[in-house]
Amino acid sequence: MSDSFDHRAYNDGDHAKTHPLLKPSPERRTAQIDADFETLMRDGYVIIERLIAPESCAAIKKEGLALLNRTGRNSFEGYKTQRVYNVLSKTRATDRLADHPRILGLMDRLFRPGFLLSQSQIINILPGEEAQALHTDDAFYRIPRPRQPLGAATVWAIDAFTEENGATVVAPGSHRWGEDRMAARSEAVPAVMPAGSVIFFLGTTWHGGGENGSSDPRFAVTHQYCEAYMRQQENYLLELSKDTVRMLSPELQALVGYSVYPPFMGMVEGMHPLRLLQEEPAAD
């Protein structure tokens, strides 16, 4: 191979012709998102209030409640916490949270183009649930801290989050900590916010679910993201049928893995995976 070959340019280049990387919409490039990002990088999290309307919360909760049929299997999941996994195969109700331009705008500033959705859950914390152990979401990427985040997460308050009903708690500034420090409960503050709001935090930020000392459940949705070169928590390519993926927005199709991270990560037969959605179903 010629010594003049520019490996860096090749690795960074978008070589797809039929299905190039999606360009961010203007809604993902605003001064407000710039301000949100500044707060995020300072504190390790940012709260954006009333991002979706009450009627959207009501619709998400109605459909989500119908899917809740079990509580956690261990103290981390929560013995009094209901969870729905594989959300994208079961409902379209939370799609607009996963690809919300205010969230993707933050992701554009945080990660390289082609970032992925890592996992999605519906989480309903029932009365009497204990506080979840504090943790960081991208700790399974075994790279020593302090380091850049390789994941990021949203927790959407479909019900209002209060100190009494189990609001997520976060430790401000903990995204900068090294391996020698773990967050104490006294260092965490509750993400109190009205219904329709969202907290966005880095994968390196210490956080956890709060104790629900109220008489009502606390309903939330979480979508988590990762750099395209890291493994996703959910295996969407096995979970989601092609018919389901065809129903997703172009942004969500790319987020679940029907995309190519330059120069060729994610290819199928040397080509873009979106070609699979154009194939005719096999005859019986």
C-alpha cells in the first residue's frame, strides 16, 4: 500500500453512498443545548424541565403500565420496582423520548457521530422500595477512571420526581472522580422535577434510584446511549424484527445499529445494514 495513504482520513470518512450518516437537524444545534451541555460537563448531569407535554406523559404511562408484570430479581433491580426490558419491541410510546432533538443535540456534543442507543427501560418504583445502591452506568467498560464517559443516560419523569417518591439521586461532580472514590449517599442530591422533565447524566456520574416513602408509585422511562465503538447493553439486532425496525424513525434505526460507524463497523456483507430493510420477506 502506498505510504501516502491517509489512515486517519479513511477512518473518519463516511464511505456510504446510498445511506450516508444522518445529518443533525437544526433543532439539535441551539444555544439552549450549548448551555445544557456546559452544565452537564460541569456537574455531570443536567435537568431539563417540562420537555414533553402532560398529554404525552399520560399516553406513555397508560401504555407503559399495561406492560408492567414483574418486579426486580435482586436488590439492584429493586424487589418493589417494576421494570420493562426490550421496550422498543413492545411499544412505540417512548420512541420520541429516545430520539428527542434536545437529547440528541447533547449527544452530538458529547460523542462522535454514529453514537448508539445502549438500552431502554420502563421503571415503576412502588411504595416501600428502598434506595438503590449508587453506581455509574458505564462501569462495565473496564477502563480506569478518571476518563471520558463512554455512555450517557436519560431518566424521564413521567410522574413528578420528589424527595418522597424515589427521585433519582446524583452526586454532583462525581464524573471527574478516580478509581479510589465511591459516592456516599450523603453526597447525592435528589433530581426533583415536574412530570415531563428529564435528567441527562454522564456514564461516569454516580447516581441511583431513590427510596419511595410515599403512597404512590413513581413511573419513569430511561434511554441510555454509548459511543458507536462500544458494545451496547441490549442486543437490538436480535430483539427487534425487521418489521419493527421499519416502523422506527431514521434516527432510531441508526441508534439501534442499522448504521455504520466509519469506516465500516456495523457492515453486513461489506454493505450498509439498512439494505436489509429493503429486502423482500422470504416466501413461505
